[in-house]
Amino acid sequence: MALFGKLKSALKKTKDVLRTDVRDLLKAGEILDEQKLEEFHRGLITTDMGVEAAGEVIDSLRKEFGGRTVDPNAIWKDVKGTLKEILTGDGSTTWNQDDPLSPLNMAETGPTVILVSGVNGVGKTTSIAKLANYISKAGQKVVLAAGDTFRAAAVEQLTMWSERIGCDIVKKDEGADPASVAFAGCDQAANTNADVAIIDTAGRLQTQQNLMQELEKIHRVIGKRIPDAPHESLLVLDATTGQNGISQASKFSEAAKCTGIILTKLDGTAKGGVVVAIRKKMGIPVKYIGVGEQIDDLQLFSPDDFVEALFEEV
């Protein structure tokens, strides 16, 4: 399935909500009054788009079409335009879709270090594997560091993926200091002239203060081995968590200085609008999205494609 087709499929549940809750409000020939705008606002919020972003959409519609006869095509064009503006921000999140590495801040010299964090169960290890596969296929040498030393299964899983992808992995005994694994991963990447080191970390709740401090330590230790590292700090978020993703993004960003988001499980939720809420509230760009379970089911985030897929056939 082509990438846009996978995105449409992943957003089906969210699109169904919009089709059910919103489409019938905008019938040609009727007047777009305040009642319709309020109902439309509620419909957008059910996708977890957030009050602020939904409000921005409605404000634009009120200004352009309020009190006038409904022209569905013009209204949907305006809605999509507003959402694309929110997701694009200053333009820095418009990636080159032909270059899978274009969203990443790559080091000018030496290895690029990517720190990956997130709560338990979001698909972090699988996302790392998908990203490593992406980078490896682009001709770059990758080193993985199995920093989730609390779960033997996580190390085993990452080891399996490293063998499948054909990249090196650095790991230590269960219970070892995660910061030491991160340091060792950076060390090996530097000593073997690898292009990229990806550092896994244990899943943790954003409310677990001691573990968030550990994440801060990992961030510091990486920078001691390789100056200016990590060059990317990616937060893996589960789309099904909806608005709780905002809280996660905020707390993890404080500890790990997040530079971008990998959004997983879009195909399992009707709350795909959370992409818009995170961008509006936090300003942290979504760089990649998971659109399935296979190793190549990682897609560069495209605001245009996302919005078009979300509103197709609505």
C-alpha cells in the first residue's frame, strides 16, 4: 500500500468521527449560523484536536462565512488551510518527503545522536527499530544502545531488531546504569565511525520524578561524550492517549529537551486530531508517524498529507 494510502487507512477512525459528527452540519444552501458553528466546534474537539486549535478553525469560518449560505467546498478548503497553517508553523516542519532523514538534525561532524524516550507501552522499541531501518536503508551506519536495562525483554527485542536490520548494538547486564549504556553507545559510534547512534531508554510515566531525573542524567552524559549531543531527542507518543499526550510532551520536554515526536498507533484511535493539539500547544513538531506494525510502516509527517487524508470524503 502506498504511503498516502496507509495514512488514509490509519486515520479512518478519526475520519469516521468527522463524517458522522460534522458533515451533516454543512449542507449546501443552508445558513452557517452560530448554532452550526458551535456544533462544528464540538465535532472537531471529539477528535482531540484541542479547544485552541478547534477555536482557530471556527474563528476563521465565522469571519469568512458566518451568516452566509453554506458552500461546503469553500468551507472545507478554509478548514484544511487553517489546520495546515497550525501544523506547519514557521515552515520548519515541511520535510522533504523524498529524504527520510530530512526531519532529523544531523551532526556536522561525527555521529548524530538520537535520544528516544516515552511512557510504557507506546511502541518505543519498535519505533526505534523502524527509525534505525529507515536510516540504514539511506546508507548510514547505525549503532543502537539498549538503555532500557530494567526490562530484559526490551533488550532482547532491540537485539532481535538490530540483527534483522544489520546494525550494531551496545548493551549491558540487566539493572546496569542506563546512563552508562548511553555513554557506551556514543563511544562505540564515535570509535567505529558510525553515522548515527540511537539511544533507547526505559519507559516511564511523566509523573515519576526520580525516573525523569534519570532521563536528565542520560541527556547530560551523552553530551559529555559527544559535544552538542543529543542532536535529536524524540518523544514517542501513543495517539490513543489523546489529550494526555499534551502532558507527556510537556514533562518529557523538560527532562529530555524534546526536539520532535514519533506518533504511534494512529490506526487504533478516533483521536488523530491530537497531532494538531500538540503542535498548537507545545510547538513540538511531529516528525514521524507509525501507520502500521511492519518494519517499514514509519512515515515522515506531512501536514498537507495528514489534513487531506483526515478530511477526504468528509
